[in-house]
Amino acid sequence: MKLSAVIACYRDAPAVPVMHERLCRMFAEIGADYEIIFVNDGSPDNAREVLAELAGRDPKVVVVNHTRAFGSQSAFTSGMQIATGDAVVLLDGDLQDPPEIIPQFVEKWREGFDIVYGVRVERETTAFMRRAYKLFYRLFRRLSYLSIPLDAGDFGLLERRVVDALNGLPESHRFIRGLRAWVGYRQVGVPYVRPERMFGKTTNSLVKNIGWARRAIVSFSYVPLDLIAWLALATVGVSFLALVAQLVLHFTDPTLAPKGFTTLIVGMLFIGGIQLLCLAIIGSYVAHIYEESKHRPPYLVESVLNPPARVPPESAPTTAPPDGPPTKALAENGAATVGGGSPGAATVEGGSPRREQVRQP
């Protein structure tokens, strides 16, 4: 049994050594072969240097450096493309996903579950953010056409065939916890308490969280589009009732009938507000379609340290040409790959460990 831990890192340099130590201790306790894949998603701190030093000391550490920050979902996707384990565990690099929960994931996996996700029964954060997160998950579940687990983030274990299924999806703007529900398979949750960041401040602001919510809803719900139809019907109904009331008052008691410029302005603002709301909803879906239609890769890989000596068949790249350096190409739905490799996967040149390969778009 081999496990792959994929850690998305952004402004997490101080947490990297602690994460590595806790993961190694946990893997030793359960007696599993393992690899630890740190994805440096263009972190502006000294994460690159910290990870390079760690990869030089531990051959089981794989480091993937992105050309810039593409987001945690792209970082997880990048790590899953290169992972070689029988199961893959996704963790945030800020230590808010405790590695000590992984043995519980493995136990459920051995019981026959293909997907084991962490359920945040409690968060060590402000009361406002706790309520906001709980509200989002319940709203998302209500709106989505899928059965979305409540209070479940990206932290979880994915069976190899689930990883292969996710790697094969063509979407570039990903919401992994939604895709995880979409692929199906046997799933179960494991409750845990999500602690605060051990180092630094959170990189997620309220505005960014609202953007996350928007992406999730647009990707997995058509209810906002249905809302436009209901708003249109409601507006027509209110307009018809107002017209009837105006005519009745005009013929029964003209002094009570609404009149004047103020009434006209209020009516125009009401209709205009409804139209702008509908355009915003439609615009969100159109923007999502537009981004997907560009077929840009979800991330670009600049370099890989300690690339795995073996990659899964579903994402195995071709080897480098013997007569020269690997050629550079853009994958159809992955990152910049080398030697005609698969999306986002690392090309192993001769299978030599600790070799850094620079990739350019």
C-alpha cells in the first residue's frame, strides 16, 4: 500500500517543516509506503528555498513549483497528476488539515470506501465566519443538483480510480469538492475539528470566499437561471396587479390613485434593478463558459524536484528524446508538460532523483 500526500502551499513556508515531520511520523505509525508532494503555487515567501532544502534531504519529498499562483484547486490538480500512490490525500499547507486524521481515512478506505472526506464539526475562527461557512454549505447543497456533503472541504482521501477519474475531467476552472461529489463512488465522512492557522494570517478574505461560493454555485447549480424566470413572472404579476389597482382607483376615487414623477422613477428603478440582477446572473454563467472555452491549462509547472520514478499509467508521460533536451508543449487540459507528456504530469528524464527540470510555457 502506497499513499500520496498532496499539499497545496501558498504563504506556508514556516509550516512546511512541521507538516513534513507530522506526515512522516503518521505514515510510520500506520506502516505505509508513501510520497509527500508539496505544490508550491507561486508562493511569495521563501517556500521555494525551504522546499528545495527539504527535497534534498528526503527523497520521498516531491516538489512541484508553479510559474505563478493559480489557486489551491489547480495546486491539488497538479499534485494529483503526478501522484503515484494507491490513494491520494489532499491537505492545505497551513496545517489546518491535521495529518493525524489520515489514519482514520485509511481505515475507512480499507473498509471499502473510495472517497473519505473530512467533516468540519468545529472551526477555530470567528463566530461570524463559522456561521458564514455553515450557511454557504447548506445553501450550496440546497441549490446544487448534486448531493454535496455538509461542512466538507478538500481535505480527504481519494482512491486511485477516483484520482484517475478526476484527472481525466476536461474542466480547467475546478471546484474539487463538487467534482468529488459528481464522480460518485462510495463516500463517507470523518468528523474533525479544524484548527486555526499555525503560522501567519489566512489568505482567504470575505471577498475571496464570496468568489468561491459564486464559482461553486455556477459550476453545480442551475437554480440562479431558474430564478430569472421566477423573477420575470413575479414582475409581470406585480405589474398587472398595479395596473388593475390604478384603473380601479382612477374610476372610483381619482384622488387616491398614484400619480406624479416620483411614482414613475420608483417603478423604473424597480424594473431596472431586476434587469441588472438577471444580467449579473447570466453574466456569471457566460463568464464561466468563456473561461472554459479558452482551453487554457489550469496551471503551468516551472520545475519538479525529485520527480517520481514511476507515474500512473493513466497520466504517464513519454520519456525525453535521447538526442537532446525535452521539447516543451502545452497540454490540452493540463499544465506545461515536457516531451509530449500528459497534462500536469512530471517527466522523468532517466529516472534520476533530485533532478530539477525547468518547464516554460
